[in-house]
Amino acid sequence: MAKASFRWLRIGGVLLFIWIAYQIDWMRVWRLLAEIQAVYVVAYFAAFLIAVLLKIFRMRWFLKCLGYSVAFKNVYRSVIEPAFYGSVTPARLGEFSKVLFLQRFGLGTRLAWGVVLMERLVDVSVLLIAGAAGLIYFTISDDAKANLALAAFLVLAVLLFAGLTRLGALARLGSGVLARISWNDGAFADVLNLKEGLDRIGKFSAIIVLPISGIALLLSFLQLWFLGLALNVSVSGIYLGLAYVYSSLVAVLSLSVGGMGTREAVYIGLLYTQGVSPDVAITISLLDGLVLSLLAQLILFLPLAFKRGGNEKD
């Protein structure tokens, strides 16, 4: 029943996209694209590239701290291929392929999943923190709302940092609870062994993954600002960035195929309050969420595809 309801939700997202597309003046969209300023598009790609390189560096540093020295080219493949597959497959196969890559580097299944899920958890948590700060920015009319939103973001980030460094305590707490269960026959004995591993993963996530996730989020705000300039949109880069945050959070819920429909609805709803027409909002949404991001990932993926093809011929 739940699976069927989830399927209908995803279908509903696609239908929402079709309905939004029917309401849009596509001639105006084409005119916007025809007048787009290429220099800002190049800046958009530059910010995207820097964010990707940071994520590659993050993974390599994370693995090195865990005791696995992996060549840059291998880490590049382990980050780029899963990201590309995750974008073009509705089943989110990217996470599974990343685990397979990490297992090739010598990581056990549990540790590989731990690394992948921890990266995902931190990235989503940073989006949630930004979303919470964004609510303050949207709901407070005071001139200091930007400072209050930034303060809220920093406080929540510090709490997340503290929580990550105490992951091992969760295993200790769980083992204590399980030890009091009279019917426990030792099936949960290995929970005690998780403490040290969680302590390490949590500590490295706090000092490596979290800061780089924050920088990557700032680069996403910068990307949207450049995209707004490319389309001559007179709206704050903060609003554009927060539209990205909320649309990304909606996409995480998988209420549609690749966020289709729900992403556009978020952009239209938020940017409309700033006087941006639905035609412009959907142009920004499609360019950032589909066209430019996929093009950038394809450019990064092509060297891997050519190399694989060359190896097969050899």
C-alpha cells in the first residue's frame, strides 16, 4: 500500500511538471535563452567545477584519514561516475555504484556504506540547516534578518559538528539498552564494536565533510547568482540560493522523478514573491536543475567514458 502511494506521488510530480509547462510562455523562455550572457554561464560552470573538485578532495582526504591511500584519478572516478549515474537514473543508482568503487579500494561493505551515507547525511543536514536559516530570513522583516539567519546557520552548524563528534555515544547508548533486554541472545553483541568505528567516521565527518559541504553550498549560491545575472534577473542571490536549497530538499524526498515538477514549483513559488515571473523562474529551474548541471557532469564524465572505451579496445 505504501509503495503504491509512493509511486502515485512520483507520478503526481510528473503531472505537476506537465501542468506547469502548459502554463508557461515558452516563447518568452526561448527569448531569455537567446539573450543569455555567456560570460556568466562560464562563471556558473567555474563555480560548479570548483565544487566538484572540493568533493573529490573531500573523499580522498576522508579515505586517507581512514587509512586508505587512493590515487586522485581513482577518487575522481568514484565521485564523478556515481554523480552522473545518480542524475540520469530515476532509481538513484549513484549511491550504490559509489559503494562498489569504495569496496575496490579495500573498504569493507559496512565501512563503504558508512562513508557514503555519512557524506549524504552531512550534505542533507547542511541543506536542512540552510533551510531553517532561510525561514528566519523569509519571516523576519527586520533589517538585521540576514545577520540573524547567518547566526542561526552557524549555531546549527556547530550543533551538527558536536553531534558528529559524538556518534560513538549512540553505539554506547544502544548497547546499554540492548544489554537490558532479557531475551538478547548475543545477536546484538557486535553493537559494542561499532563505537570505535562510529567515533572515527563521525570525527572525520565533522572536520572534513561538514566544512567542505558548507563551502559547496556557498558555491551553489554563487552558481545561482551567476545564473541570475546571465538571465538579467533582478533578484537577490540569497533568494536564488534559498530556492535551490528548498528545491534540493524536496528532491531528496523523491516526490517526483529527479525532482521534476516539485523543483519548478518551489522556484516559481519563492521567486514570485520577488517579482520574478513564472517564465523566468522555470527557466532558472530547468537550467540549473537539468540542462547546465547535466552538461557539466557529462563534460566531467566523458574522459572516463573515453578511457574505458580505449581500455576495451586494447
